[in-house]
Amino acid sequence: MSSILTNTSSMVALQTLRGINMNLEQTQAEISTGKSVGSARDNSAIWAISKVMESDVRGFKAISESLSLGESTVAVARNGAETVTDLLVQMKEKIVGAQEENVDREKLQADITALSDQISSVVGAAQFNGLNLLKGTDDVNVLSSLDRANDGTVEASDITVARQDLSYDAGVMGTGASLVGGSALTAADAAATGGNVTVQAGAGQNADDSSTRDFSNTGNEMEITMSTAQSIGDVFNLQINGTTVSYTADSTTLNDVSAGLTAAINAAGIEDISADVTGAVITITSTSAFDDIEINGDTTSSTTQFSADVEGAAATAAASSFSGANLQARASEVTFSATSGVSEGDGYRVSIGGTNYDYVAGKGETFEDVAKGLKIAIDGSGLADISTNVYQDETTGSWVLQVDNDGSALALQVNGLADGEATGGLAGVDDIDVTTDEGVEAALANIETYIDGAIEAAANFGSVEGRIETQSEFISNLTDSLTAGIGSLVDADMEAASARLQALQVQQQLGVQSLSIANQAPQSILSLFR
């Protein structure tokens, strides 16, 4: 049936041509924009995913800039710490040279002062964009990543850079909780309870309270009492700090034998050891500053007995020999807890003759750092007759600061308070003095502490710098991977689009021809009416 009102063929041809034109329009849009998904209309799910990923890419580009800034800042700090290390090594060379008495110590001191000033200059200049990691204790966070969870939440990640304080700042004692034991002490027990630090003066010295002692150059004493008769020719031996002192009896009188053995001890010339005798009691005195003196005794006599009374302790059982009796070092001891930790801002003070010497702990420090810091503070004061030493007790693991006084009696007091401002890692470098024998000895011990601190600072910065560099490279690669992933989702396949364009153009031409033929079909009806 033919109709002049309804041309079905034309309608079909028109619909086909419309479809071809729509596909042609889409293909032309892909070719012009380069994207197969250019808007949410094209594919809403893929478009949404791509936009989230694009926002992450932009974020990672900002992170890359942050990492570059952080890496440069840490690199400056590392170079500064390495330079400080080199300058401290040069300073050590000067200090070692000053050990010889036949040198111009004044000129060496001038060189050391110049090196100290240069170290201060380096530390002050080691900043990048106003941030100096060689001063202060506050950590610095460098933005390193954006972590997206499955639920879509995003959390920033940081690389923490710990400052390494190489300044000369003395620190400020706090006003917080007390860190010192609080029970009364006597010279005999010399042990406080509670707190993180106790103080003990040498045996025989006065105890005022839990943290105060009077200490001087008075030596520690040990009494050896000989009893029971002996025979002429009996040999009496004392081993004092590795040196054997022998006396052969030429009398049967106890007092004579005691006097003879005393004279032999003094004649042996043992460093820091002297002896005195009263009747049959020999008093051995040790003025050794930092070392305990071990004393052993024996005799060939089958009847003579020894008894030893060490520093007020109970006498040993009477016997023909005794061993392992120790005379403690003369120095007073400040003992730090082996179980408690050190918090940032914990300040410890040693007062000698009314003058305070402080050290306030920084972040991550230990009682080893505190003990050595107090030693440096005391050594830098140039106090006459005062010397110090630091050691770790092999039995308890506690760090101990020894303070020795080779002069008149002075009051020794220890205090500790929380919530202070940390002491700089190189505090006291500018106080090094090699013009005196005492100063040279102290400087040689303390310079190692400074060098170790500077080396550790440089190593920590180097480790963090390497981590930032690795993260920066990862972020760069991750950004490339995300960009490629987004492209695979939304970018057009240009080869396919080109081929499809040519095909659609042909289809369009054919569609136009088909529609033209379909529109001409009603013309044939006119021939029926001629």
C-alpha cells in the first residue's frame, strides 16, 4: 500500500541518519578533545573516578614541592652538622697538642676560641627559608603523602625531622616536680629513696640531708688491726692496688710489727696511698679521686690474725688473711636512676660551694647525656681543685657523676626539677680552657662528647634526608602511574576514532542518499493520475 501521508521508508532512513550523525558528533568530539569521557554525561561512573584521581594527582604534585623544600632544609642542616664535626675534630687536635707542657698554650687557646666562634657562626647560618634544624628541640613535620582509604577518607602522612640542637644555649631550669630522692641520709648508708638522682659524699664526710654533702680532699680510711703474738721472721704481706708490700718481723711485739709494716707501706710509694699507725692498728688512707683501691692481706704466721675495718663497715672476721677489701674513691658521687627515663625539660643541678651548674635534658636524651652534660658544665667553670668523671656502674647500670674536691671543704648539693628549657648540645664549647693542666685534662675528656654529639646529629639528618629523597622519588613515580591510569579511563583511542570517523562519514553519505530515495517514492504515485 502506498500513502502520501505516511512514508515509512523515509522515517526509517531519517532515524538511521540521525543515529549516524550522533555517532559522528561523538567521534569528532573525542578527536577534538582527546577524551572518550569528557563530561559526566559521557560516563558518570568513570568521570567521577577520574575526577577523584585527578584531585589526588594535583595533591601529590603539591606534596612533591613540600618534599623538595624539606629535603633542601635537611640537606642544609646535615652540611652544617658535618662542618661542625670537622671543626670539633680540629679543636681536638689543638687540645691534644696542649697536653704537652712545653707548648704555647695561650696560642692554642686562641685557635680553640676561633674555632668555637666559627662553630657558633655555622650553627647560626644553617637555615633554609628561615628554618634552622640545628637550634631548638621541636620536631619538624614534612608532608610526605596523602593516604586514601576504601571509604574515601583521606589522611595526610608526615616524615618527622628531629632537630639536633648544636647551640651553646645553657638551658633554663624548670619549676616542675622534684626529681631528687627525699629521705634523710647519713654518711654510712648514703642512699636516698625515691626520685631519679641521689648524692653520696666520700666515706667519713658529713651528711646534711638527702641531697647535700660537705666534701673535701679528706681521704677514705681503712683500719687493719693485728692481734695475737707472732714470731721473729714471720712475713706480712699487703697487696694494695696491685702492689705487694712485704714486711718481715724482727720483733715479737705487736706494736713494733705494726709500725714496721706501716713504714713499708709508706716506703712503697703507692700513688694516693699513705699509712699511719697507732699501737697495733694501721690506718691506710686513700686519696684516689675516681678509682677504688683493693687491698688484700696475708701472713706466714700461724698465730697472728688480721681484721679489717673498711669505711665504717663491720670488721671482717679475724683470720690469717683477707681479700677484696675496697677503699672507695674519694670523689663524691651523683647517681642517676637505672630504671627511670629522662623526659624533655628535666633539669638537674649540682651546686658546689653555693654555685649552681645545670643541665636540662632535651628530647630523647638519657641519663648518660645528663651526667656528661653536668660534667661539662662543672669543668667549664674553671673551679680550682674540682675535677669530674662519668662512668656507668657495671652492676646496676646506673650512670654516675663523680665530683672530686682536692681543696678546702665545700658544700655539695644536687637538685632536679621538671619542665625546663633544654640545654644546647654544644653548651660549654666556648668555655674550653687549655691554659691550665686541669683545663687540658677536662677538655680532652669533654671534646669526645661534643664530637659524638655532632656526628650523631649529622648521621640523623643524613638518614632523614635519604628517606625524604626516597619518598620524593616514589611520589614522582606514583604521580606518573596515577596520570597513566586516568588516561586509560578517559582518553580517546585516536587510531580507533580516526577509523570510526571515516566509516561514519561514509555512512552519513549513504544515509543522505537513502533518505533522498525514500523521499522520492511518493513521486511515483503521480503517474497513476496522468
